[in-house]
Amino acid sequence: QVQLVESGGGLVQAGGSLRLSCTASVSIFNFDAMGWYRQAPGKQRDLVARITRVGNTNYADSVKGRFTISRDNAKNTVYLQMDSLKPEDTAVYYCYVAWRTAVPGTIWGQGTQVTVSS
């Protein structure tokens, strides 16, 4: 089984920063994409950021210029640096990894709460 361990969430004031980490129990070279979704109360779960096997990145329009996704292959870890946080960023953030094979799949982390006060 692939295990994903998330950390880095917390409570910050608007304008503050957090860095989320997601560490996999296997080499991240196994995965075609890694990133985070988030879900706020009463809202759907939406993609926040994604990085592909070849290093391409995608961001939700709402976080472009404020969030940066990166990875450390040696540590099997992907990071989400979140700067200039806004109250609307408040959500549970779920790390995921995905692969495209004959039997594609997705594995999710346990989620970490990010709360931004105004």
C-alpha cells in the first residue's frame, strides 16, 4: 500500500504563509501527478495545484501567484508553499498522487486543515 502523510496545516492570519508537505512511502517516480485538492464547508472539492512527472504545474486561478508547488524526489515529498493567504483559502487540503497505467488509480492523504482568519 502507498501511504501519504500530510503536514503543515494550521491557523494563520490573512496575509500569512504556510507550507504543506506530502510524503509518500514509495518513490514519487511511480506517479504521473501529485498535488492538492481542497474542500471548504459547503463547497465541492477543487484542484488547488498539481505537478506532473515531467515537472509541469497547474494551479487554480484563485491561487495563481500566491501558491507554489514543488517536489524533492530524494525525500519522496511534494510541497505546497502558500503565501498571502486569504480567508477564502480556508479548507481541508488533501494531498493526492495519481498514476496512469492499465489500471489507473489515485491515493489520498488524510487531509490537513488550513484556517485563515480575517
